[in-house]
Amino acid sequence: MRPVTSLWVACVLLTACAGGSRHSRHGDLGFVDSETAGKARHAAYVAEQSSARAATQAMASPLVKAIPPAVLALMLQDHGADELEKQLAACAVQAERLGNARYFRDRPPTRQECAEVVEQDRCGKPVTRAMQLGKQKHVLALQCAEAVLKELWPAPFSIEQRYRYYPNARFLETISKAKEAQLIADDCTEELRGTIKPDLVLHGDRDLLKSALTLDFKFPCPDSNLPNWTQYGRGSPYEDMSQKTIYQDALGGEALLISPRRGIER
């Protein structure tokens, strides 16, 4: 028992004894003392177990470590951050299974199937099975994640919000979904060059330009591949940098991956 808790229990017991001299003629002094001391011990035990639980979660979980203390405290009052991690990881597993089942029933695609070109995009570039499956699985995973976050995340969150980031000026702004859709429809995708679009941005308060935690789903194909952050290539304003680095620089919060086999990781 912690020193402060021990002192509080002692004070409770002394107070009970002091008041007992006035009521001892009823013969209930021992009962009152035992009951009060029992409640004090139980309260101290619950407080210590809650602290221990939070500490254990923080040691074991990259997600819990990344959540700001104020938000984590709110979560521990209800379901706990470990439940959030478990359910988001389950969303990835479910999306993987349903996405594969559409084409391959109860098995994952092979390396050769992942590399198969299945269509062309609007610009005539080849689309592989891996790219097609990844897009479809993202839709399923984000639908699931939205339901989970509505229940378990105690602050606002954004799903597939596109941002324009100016790294030299350290300036960030949002692009509305309507504006994004219009640019894509008009084939003005060059105007989206240098923008970022994380899957999930969990905010700590009402500031929607700041992240408490940024999460991206990854669906490797074949599933034996390791999930990795995308590296920006030549011609990008973020050349030779990773998504993780840019997400964290732009939004402030830590960025984590979610994948079917490995769950949530850095």
C-alpha cells in the first residue's frame, strides 16, 4: 500500500475511534470500525489496481504508450485502451478475411496472384491484384474502425481526411472531401501532389489539425510480407522520407500501423 493511502486509512480509523466513544453504549463500535476499515482498504486496492493496469498496458502496448495521458485517463474510466487496440486489430483481421473471400474463398492469394494485373486506372496505369485487394480491404476496415471509435474513443476523430502540408513553413491545412472529389473528377490530381491522407487521425481535443494518434491500415499481399510504411519516391516533396515521418511532422501525434497478422505496431 502506498504511504499516502496508508495515512488516509489510518485517519479514517482514528476518526472512527474518536467518534466511537460517544456511541459505544450501543455496542456497535467494533462493527463500525471494521466496516470503515474494510471500505478504506477496498478503495485503496481499487485505486492501486487501476494504476497498475494502466502501467501494465503502457509497457505492453504501442497504442497505449502513444495516447496522451489526459485522453488515456478518460478511456480508463470506461472500456480501457486495451479494448480499443484489440477491436481495431480485429477490424484488420475481418477486412483481410472478407476481402480474400471475395476471390479466393478461405485462402489468401499467392505471390503470383498478388502480382497479377487485373485492370488499368483512369490514367492507363496497371492495377495489380494486391492494389485492388488493398483498396477493398481498406473500405471494410475503415467501416469497422468508425464503429469502434464511436464507442471507445472519447474525443473527435477523422477518417481519410486529406491535408496539404508545407514542411518548410510547418503549415498544415485540410482539404474538404468535396474539394478533393472535384479535383479528382476534373483530372486535376496534380493539385493534390504533396498532400497526405492518413486512414485514421484520433484527435485529443477539438483541434482537428492536431493528432493524438495517427493510424494506417496495411494489407500486405502476399500476407507473408511485412507491413511497411510507404517511402516517398523521386518527384515527391517528401522524397526519401516515410509516411510515418511526414504524418508525425505534420500532425504531431505518433503514427502506428495496423495489419491483420501483426496488429498494431510502430
